[in-house]
Amino acid sequence: MSLIERLKSAVGLAPAPTGQPLREAAAAQGERDDDTSWRRLTGNGPTGMNERDLEPLAQDRMQKLAEYLWQSNLLANRLVELPLAYLLAEGVTLQCKDEEHQRLLNTFWSDPINNWPMKLEARVRALGLLGEQCFIANVREGDGFVRLGYLDPRQIATVVNDPDNPEQPIGVITKRDNRGRQYKYRAVVLGEDTELFSERTVRIRAENFADGEVLLFQLNKFPNGSRGRSDLLGQMDWLDAYDGFLFNELDRIDYLRRFVWDVTMTGADPDAVKKYQKEFEPPGPNSVFVHNDQIKLEPKTPGLQAADTSQSARLLRNHVLGGATVPEHWFGGGGDVNRAAASEMGEPTFKMYSMRQGFLKRMLEEIGRYVLWCEARARGQTPDWANDEWQVTAVFPELLNRDITKFASAMQAVVSAVVQMIDAGLLTEETALKIVADVAQRFGQDFDAKTELTAARKEAADRKAKRLAEDSFNLPADLRAALAAGTAASPAPAAP
């Protein structure tokens, strides 16, 4: 069979010869599988890890280095402790409008095992250092009371995300302990699994995570990442370099303070020099050194040609502080900073602290809602999260004592301006009140302008009616009757 006939047969223009089956041509094309001997830095390789995460060894090393730097590096310690002081110094409470729920939250918060007033500081510190905090939920049968145990993030082997929604953690797997035991916990999600997850995810959680429930909170991670990361991760090398720099400076200072005696012997042969070296004793303080014109004695200090390194130290320190959004003058390096400039430089830092406070607020509120949820399950109830009685609020101290004098001046100027615009017919009362509300937020007062305007008008009408009633009390009886019947004009207000 010729080549032309074979081609015609293959495309259907001619029947295939009897006894020779027609086969479809096949070929393989793609990337060569040459990367089995190396792994990416992110850990995405033969291990099949999420490329958003660090390798397990890198995760462990990050956590160990974070703890080490906090304990041994002064700058790292301050980067951790300063935010902690601003966030928690005056204490935190959980509050709920419902009195029964409030009593339950108070009991949970002050329970001798939970003991949040005592343990909160250490837990928040560890959250920033390790990037994660995990609490094992122990729910008492009968009344649903919750006690939380602690799962060290360094004992976590894997955090499993929902295969149908990789943003949502569904389980935590621990490393094997000394006895070879490994635990698999379900990540707490407030609600019934069948209402929240797909059938596959419900089956995975039921079959593979049967050792209990954990509350998992993570920082500095991508939405589809599985592990949190330390606040110090990006600065670890620079913190260590700064420490090394300062230790080298100590050595340099020690070298600069040393000196040697330089003895010059004019016209002496090598034997005479060696003999004098053996006999020579350096003169002590307030002593006398007697010599002739052939011997010259001078102290010599090291000429290391080392420039002033304060600028280098400042550059390295500010590189670390800038990465943490912390102003230089907080660490004794203010330079030419005055009070006004220092106030402005601190604003980005407090924005970062406010964002972290928001995360902690949501974390504690979720724990509080879990406590209410467990108690409701024990009673056979379903929480109504839309109801204010089920809402939990974590109350934190103010980050900064506000200087309200400038806000008070601004409030006075704004009120005067909007009143003039209302009188001139250029502004509605509701819009004016919205402008005033923007300034009032600086004082920590937040209100809805429309609701406040309605309430203010009602209160003003009540005051007017009360004042009219008081003024009419002194009128004759017939005039009061006429006023009540609406047949007489209202009396003029009494003179002040």
C-alpha cells in the first residue's frame, strides 16, 4: 500500500486495508519532569504543599528564632512588648447586653483554668511571635460550659483547609508525641456543618477529625494559606545583624583603648635589642624612666582609621524600625524631632496598633460567641446572632490619650459655621448634624444624624411644652381654661 493510499485511508477517503487496524496517532508534549531533585523556597514541589506556606522545617525554625530573638535581642523585645502594652495595659473585658449571657461570659472569663485576665498577655504575645494561637475546646456535658486548653503552635504539623473553599480551615493535625500519638481536631466554625459546608467537606470533618474541637487564630497569612507567620519574620536577619554590629563595636572600642610601648634603640645590634627586651619593664603610673639619647620610649595607640559608626548604627536600626512601622524617637534616636513632628510620626504606628486591636477584638468576640453557642446547644436552643442579646463585645482600652483641646476648638468652629448656613437656608439640619458627627467621632462619640435629629426635636418640643405649662400656672383660671381650649394666644415667655 502506497503512502498516498495510507493517508487517504487515515482521513476516511478510502477504506482501511483488511487486517490492518487503524490507530490514532499519539504524542506527549509538555515540561520535562526535571525538578524532582530540588524544591522551591516556598515549599511547592514534590511535597505537594501549598506554595503560599513555608516548608515545615522553615515554619519550625521561624517560630524558634522568633522566641529566641524576643528573649535575647533588645530591639526585637521592644518591637513585641510595646504594642502589647498599648493594646492590653488597662485590661480587656467581654460584654453582652443580656444579663444571663453576661453572667456566663464573666464565669468563663474568670474561671480558674481559663483565667483570661492572667493569661491574655502571654497569649497575645505568642500570637505575634508565632503567628498562630490554637485552643482546645473542652465542653462540659450537661450545661455546655467551656474550658480552653492550649495547643502549642510548634506542635501543629498541618492545618487542613476546606478543599471546596481553601480560605476556610477545617482541621488541625498535630505532630506525633513521644508515644507516637497524633491528634486530629476540627476547627470550630459557629454553625452546623451541614449548613456551612459541602457534603464532601462534612464527610472529611466527620471521618478524619474526631479528636475534638479547636479554636484557631492566625496572623500574617494569605487567604488560601494554611499557616500563620511571625511579626518578626521579615526582620529576623536584620535584628541579628544589628546585634552583631553592636557586639563588633564593643570589640572595636576595646581595641581603641589599648596601647603598646614603642622602644627605639639607636645604633643597637640585634643581640643588644634582644637583651634589652628581656630586661625592659614598662613604667608604671607616676614612675621614672631613665635613659640616654640612644633609647626613645613612646606609647602607641591603634590607628584603625575607623570612622564614626553612629550613622551606620542608625541606618541599620531605622531599617528594622521602619519595617515594624515604629518611629525612631521611640527608641532613643529622636534626632531633630520636636513635639509636633513626633505626634505626626506616631500616627501610622497607632493605625497599625488599631488594626491589630481590631483582630484581637474579633478573636475574643468569636471565643465569647462560642461560649454562648455551646451553652445554647446544651439547652437545645439555636442562637439568634442577629439579636443584640447574643452579640458579644470585647472592650479594649484606648490606644492613646487624646489631646481634646484642638478637637474642642474644631467643634466650636464647625457648630458656628453650620448654624449660620442653616439660618441662611444653605444647609439642611440633618446634613449639618452629620458634619458635627464627624467631629464628634474624634471624642469617641458615634451617632446617627437622622436618629439624633428626631430625638433632639422631640426633646425640644417636650421642653417647650413643660415651659409653657409652668408659665401658664401663674395665669388666671379663665385664661388657663381658654388656653386649654385653644381659644386664646399662648402667653409670652417669662423674662429671664
